[in-house]
Amino acid sequence: MSGEQSIEAKKLIVEKSKQRVLDELTFIVRKGSITGLIGPSGSGKTTLMRAIVGVQIFKGVLTISGVPAGSAALRTSIGYVTQMPAIYEDLTITQNLRYFATLANADKKQVAAIIETVKLTAQKNQLAATLSGGQKARVSLAIALLGNPDVLVLDEPTVGLDPLLRRELWQLFADLATSGKTLLVSSHVMDEAERCDALLLIRDGRLLWNDSRELLLQKTHTTSVEEAFVYMVEKGHVS
């Protein structure tokens, strides 16, 4: 793949209870792209994301914009959205963002603009407890955008949402990538991979693929990422 790298790993290893959760992963994620981190539940997706955002001990090399993962210099450069919305339901959307802006030492003047970016201006004074699942996902994304990070790491951001809400969120992801942000989006739903510029396919902690979706389909002679994934597993292919 061409383009400037944003995230790079070389022989990345994570071990838990003497078991390898991530087994010598080597890959790159390009700047300004939407890269899908795709694999079944238990494949190591969340562990990899935790390593990238600096809360998981690892061996090997892992850098974000050339800076080692976990470095203090990256605290405002990476936005992280966990699987469950990390918001206070007894606060309004605006109050949530102002609170997290204080924690992140981010400019509170950003709050209104970020709420507009995630298309929640009409609900800005609404209690989080009264929001739909899709709206809560947008609030979590808004919090991750505080401080204007270059990289967004999104762990299963559309899980549990209906198809219309998923489509709306993916359009928002596309808009953010167009603005120059790098998005790494995990999912165990193969059809979501069709919306990505590039893919990281993993299974049992091992890397199957790191390149564009188009090249994956071409090399496996398939018409969908799900078919390509099955093909690579059956052939025992490891990138």
C-alpha cells in the first residue's frame, strides 16, 4: 500500500498467562485511511487496540507516527472508543463533553464544534440516559475527538446497532478520514470490512492480511471479505 504510515508494528507480541495472544504481528496502518481490524471474537482485536493506545504491555516494536506506543507524547494524539459507551448517563451530552475535556486538558471551546461534527446538536442538552444506542455511540466518539487526535481507535463501535444507525456511523467515519484522521475500526462482522480502505485480518492472534480490500479479493479470487477470510483460513495463509 502507498501513503504515509500512521501505525506500524514489527514482530509485536502480547502474552497473557504464558499464552501468546498476539503472535509476532507486523503491519502498517496508513494515515488518513479507514482500516478495518477484522476477526472473530477472541482473535486478539481488543488486545491489539489496547497495545496501540498504550494500556497493554507488549514485546516488539509498535509506533504511532514514529513515536513508541505508550509514550506520554501520544496522550493527545490518540482517541479511543471502547466497546461499551463510556459516558455518564445522568449528565447531558454537553456536560459529558465538558467533563471529559477537563480530564483530558482539552479546550472546552471545542465542545460545540465536536457535537456538531457527530450530528448531535439538537440533542446537546439531553440527558445521556435518554439517548438511543446510536446516539450514545456518537457521544463516545465525540469524547474521543476531544483534543483533536490524529488517530482514532474504535473497538466494535457499531455492535448492537441496527443497519441504518450502522450506516450513519460509517458515513461519519468516512467524513473523519477525509478530514485527515486515521481510523482503526474493529469488528467481527465481515460485511463491515467492505466499508474499509484497508484491512487487518487476524485469527487466533496471527495476522492473515494487511493490505487493501480490493487486493485481498483479487488474490483470493473471491467476491466478499467473508469468502476471502474463509479461503485464507482454509489455506493456512499467514501474512
